[in-house]
Amino acid sequence: MNNRTLIWLAGVLIVLAALALIGQREQQPQTVAGEPLFPGLEDTLDEVSSVEIIGAGNELITTLERDDTDWVIAERDGYPADLTKTRHALLSLAETQILEATTANPALHDRLGVEDVATETAAGTLVRLRGPADPIEVVIGNAEGEYQRYVRRQGEQQSYLINRDPEIYTDVTDWLATEIVDIDADRIRQVTVTRPDETLVVQKEVRGQTNFTVLDIPEGRELRYDSIPNVMGSVLSDLTLDDVRRATESTQDVIETEFLTFDGLVITAQSLEAEDEAWVSFSASVDDDLPAESEQTRADTESEAAEINARVGGWRYRIPTAKYEQLTRSLEDLLQELEEATD
């Protein structure tokens, strides 16, 4: 093979390489770094009426719906959604920008967690926004670093790395507004637990008393330790839910626990166990025998009771086990046999 032939072959290879490079570039999107993932969404965000979150096998996990005032969760009978989480997810999708285009090869989508969620083993989550003229659908894939995600717009093969993490939760309970009540333990004057066969009362005479006093301790018995009833007084402090459902009439025996504060607020809890789960409903009122020194706060107490009832009325909650156990204490739980004095 002479030099002229070698030069000719080299030229052909250069041309073929150039053509291949041009073809590859044509298959890739034009420079997209810095472009919004959903142009125009930020301007129409108020038109979004629902957010559907769909997991592997096209399973509908959560439906967030906008009602007259805020966001609620359809799968929990319209219970309020966590507004911080909901707004973060929506604003993140509206404001996010593309950092770079990644693979457009469907065979590689699973490596980024952006494969079709119809697949039973899909790792990503499909988010569908309804309300704008055309639904917006995007598969949220794997995290990259702390604040970045791989995504793929539904119906497209091209995937991207974006500069925001919308934090899409894959359990319906993670979207619930979790606060039930938050009554500081120092406000609690008395706790009364009423069972069909027993009434347990623990109380303080004055604010600042170190330990609750347990009434009607039987002869020959004593407290396991002096501070054991104190935890009962802190049950309503930062009380949050694990789950929620509509309250219905129950034919089961309930345990009723009444919390009375020094400023006259009354919180009544009704507890029952159903289907191996413990559930509690709450209501608030004002003490009819409000102490004279608290009369000036009656209006504030009535307002607080009304606000609590507006939030908890008509609902039954599953709460953390440790809180439920303290809410339903029996006298026997607090006592031990009286220790005999020794010389």
C-alpha cells in the first residue's frame, strides 16, 4: 500500500468521524444548562388544582388537592396537607433549572431512577400536576448530592440533572399536617383517666409544683417513684399524629382522659383500640368552674378551645405509642407494694 493510498484512507476516516460526531450532536439536545425544566410553570402555578404522586407499577400513592383555602389529602378524606412540604414541592418544580442533559437511552434510565413507573421495580416517582391546560408530568429519579435530582419529563426519552430537589415523599402519611395540639406541661393542673372500672386522678395544687399528686392510693401501696405521674402531664406537649381518619361512632368501650389547665382549658381525649391499632379523638372546652383568678383569661381560653376544635373536630388520630400509653395509664401502672421499713 503506497503513501497516496494511506493518505486517502486517513482522510476517509477523518470524514467518517466528523459525520459521526455531527450525527451524535444532532441526537442530543441543544445547550440546555440554565433553562427551566418547565418554562411558564412559575406563572401558572396558582392554576394547579391537584398533585398526583405515583409509584412503581403505576400505584397512586398520594393525591394533594387544592380546596377553597389550602391543600388537603384525598386519601385521608380531605385532611389538611403539610403546607411547607406541598409548597416546597410545587415551587421547586416551577423554579428548577436544568444543569445538564444526561442519557436519552431508555436502557440506561434505571441507572438514574427515571425509568417508566409502570415497571413494577421502578425506583423513581411520577409527579402529575393537574390544572394548567396540559397536565405536567415528570419522573423524579435518584438524588445527586444534597440538592440535585435526575428527572425525565413524561413522554420524552431525554433525562436531565436539575438544580433543585422537590422532595417528593412516597408515603401518604408523610404529607399530612402532623400537629394535633401543643399544650405545655407546666399549664396542666389535673389529668383524669376514666375507665369502665376505675378513675385515676393526678393533680397539682399550684403552678410550679414539682410532681403531680396521685389521689386515692390504696392502703399498702405507694408510687414506683415520686415523678412517675409527671409524664402524663406532658402528653399534650407537641402532640403529633402518625395517621388520621374520619371519626365514626364506636360501640367499643373507650378510655376517656381529661386534661384541665390552670387557665381553664379542658382537653378531652377518647381512646380506643381497633384492628390492633390505637386511635384517639380530641375535643376542647372551657372549665365551667374557672378559678376567679383566671376569669380575665376566659376570652383567650375560649378562643384557644375554638381553634383546637376547628382543627381536630371530626377526626380520629393514631399517635406515637409512648404518648398513647401515657394517655391511658391505669393506677396500677403507677404503683408498687409498700416497702416495709427496716431498722
